[in-house]
Amino acid sequence: FGKSQALHAGFRQASGDIVVTMDADLQDNPEEIPELVRLIEEEGYDLVSGWKKKRYDHALTKNIPSKLFNWAARRTSGVKLHDFNCGLKAFRKEVIKTIEVSGEMHRYIPVLAKNAGFSRIGEKVVRHQARKFGKTKFGADRFINGFLDLITIWFVSKFGKRPMHLFGALGVLMFIIGSGFALYLGIDKLFINPTGRLLSERPQFYIALTAMIIGTQFFLAGFLGEIMVRSKKNEPRYTVSGEINLVPRVKEYSS
């Protein structure tokens, strides 16, 4: 069913306090695992991702597209990682039990973790070994799918809890543009040039009509999105990462 579904199934079954993922193509070195675990245990990270700083892949088909992909992911998500798609990662148990990896979102697990409230995300340079056996399961379509997934996760992370802020703003903007054209046509026809062309013969009429219809549709899409978000009563909207015990101070007075 794909890498994302495999990771999601593994996350559901995992029971350890720290969980490590690693690709099965032997390009990741298992000797890196103890240091990843140490960073979580001693440095307090929620997630530590590997960074294949020196890659043994074809530069044109993998290295250059990977750099562009990681740059776009950093800009849109705000997560400062150099290698989002590195399969070698270590997680706290709370992270993998909270996020849901579906579709082809395995590329954006750090972003999913950040959106779930886990902000302590780090990275470590790891050794990347040349492929000795087998061949890659991902073709050229991974670039298109990755780009579409990036747009999806950007939208979900920014407007997933408040879709009206996007669709409502676009709707209002389009409706104002359409109303402006309609007002101009009305004033021109009634007061400036009443004997001129019919309104249906002027392109501004169709611009106004189209803009107002699109604006209304955008606004309705945002309204329906808000209803859908608020109807998900069982979906957690936040993650509690710790507790603070407040011990009341008792003042002592001496006579």
C-alpha cells in the first residue's frame, strides 16, 4: 500500500519509548542509531532526522531535485531541516502515536510532527552509502506527487483549522472586484453615457458577473470548511507535552 501506509502501520504497533525508522535498501547505516537515540534522551528532542549531507545518488535525477524540494519544504513549513525525506529518523513515542501518515506524506513527517505541537525537531549528519542491491521504487512521478503533497500540507498546516481565513478572504476580494465593476457600469449607464452600448455588450459586465459568482463560491467553500472542521469532535486539536505542578506557598507568621 506504499511507504506512508507501512510507516503508519508500524507506528501503531510500536511500543518502545523511542522509535527509529530506517529504509531497507542498505543505504542507511545502522551505526547511526545510538547517536540519534542519545539526542532524544539527553538533548530533549522530540524528533531527530538524518541529513544525508553527502549523497551517492545521481546528481541530475535525485540530488538537484532533492535540494529544490527541501528548500521549498523549509520555506513553506518553517521547519529548518536540510533533508526532510531521509528515512533514518528517531522519534519519541508520543510523536508517532499522535501523527497520522497517509497518502504519500512520509516525506513530510517532521512537518506533521510540528503541526501536532512537537516543536523540538533536530537533525544529525548521517552517512549515506551507495546502493548495492535492488533498485528504487520511486520514479519521476515522485516529483509531481511531492509538489502536490507540499501544497496540501502547506494548506492544512496554515488553514486546516480555519479555512474561512483563506476562502473567505479570497471570496470577499473577488466580490469587491465584481461589485466595483458593477458599480462603475451602473454609474456610467445611468449618468455618464445612458445612450451607449447595452450592458450585455460590454466585457466589464461579464467580468463583474464572474467575479461576484466566484467570490460567493469561495465564501461558501470557506463556510462549509468551517462546518466540517467543527464537526470533527473526536479529533484532538492540540497535544499536551507536559504538566506543571504548582505547589502553593504557605506564608508563616511569627507572633
